[in-house]
Amino acid sequence: MPPPPAPAEIETRLHAILTEHAGLEGPVLPILHAVQAEWGHVPQETLPLIAEALNISRAELHGVVSFYHDFRDAPAGRHMLKICRAEACQARGGKRIEDAARAKLGVDWHGTTADGGVTLEPVYCLGLCATGPAAMLDGRVVARLDETRLEALLSEAGA
Ligand code: FES
């Protein structure tokens, strides 16, 4: 079943974004980034219009959107918790923290809690390798995470 047509305001703004990127070489990613910056995610209803403007198939475009985890198909939660999954943090017990966070939030990577409160994302190094496991809550980095500090971080995020 084809997606419903884009509401007029989305269509208007999207046309402006497409015009701004017209003539760009390799415009798919810049356009998707601009769309996500505009709406906080890539609304499904924008995809047919973007595909048409770029003269590519919807399947191709969908492939790009789903390949890059940076692109969200739904708005992120009110808080963004990123946990470092890179090697140094893993060696310092990061896996335990990851598992605890996923269990406590009840979501997997890239997921958002049912109340829309917290989105959980992986990140690969926050520059705190010597003091890991590390995480970032709404842009603020936190080092030396253990279960207690994670609990405090999650309750700060309202989880
Ligand atoms: S590996 Fe986690 S902060 Fe560098």
C-alpha cells in the first residue's frame, strides 16, 4: 500500500530542502541530514518525494535510510543516552553497563522507551578511553560508569 501523501507543510518545507540541494553531487545523504535536522527524524511520507526528485527508486532510498543508523524513522526521545561500545570501554566492563541499560530501559540499540523519554544509542569512543566505561547523556559525557552511576544517570533522564 503506498504511503499517504505528505501533509502540505511537510511538502512545502521539503521542496525548499530539495531546491537547496539541487545540483549537488551525491545529494542523498545531505538531503536526508537536512530532513532529519528539520523534523528530528526522516518522516516516511518524505521518502517518495525525495526518491522522485533524485530519480531513484523508493527501495534504493529506503536502503540508504536503513543502512545509516544516524537516520531515524521516528522522533528520538526527550533524552538521548549514548553508551560507548568501543574496545577500551568494553575492556573496562562496558558490556555489563550496556546490558544493564538495555534491560532497565527495555529497549535495544536505537530504541526509544515507550513513554518517549529516552533513546539509547551506541557510540564508538567518546575520548574517555582511560576512564571508561563512558557514556553521554544529552551531550554531557560521563566516565567511570558502574551500575550505580548508570542508575543515577537513568533516573536523571526520568527512566
Ligand atoms: S573506547 Fe570508550 S571512550 Fe574511548
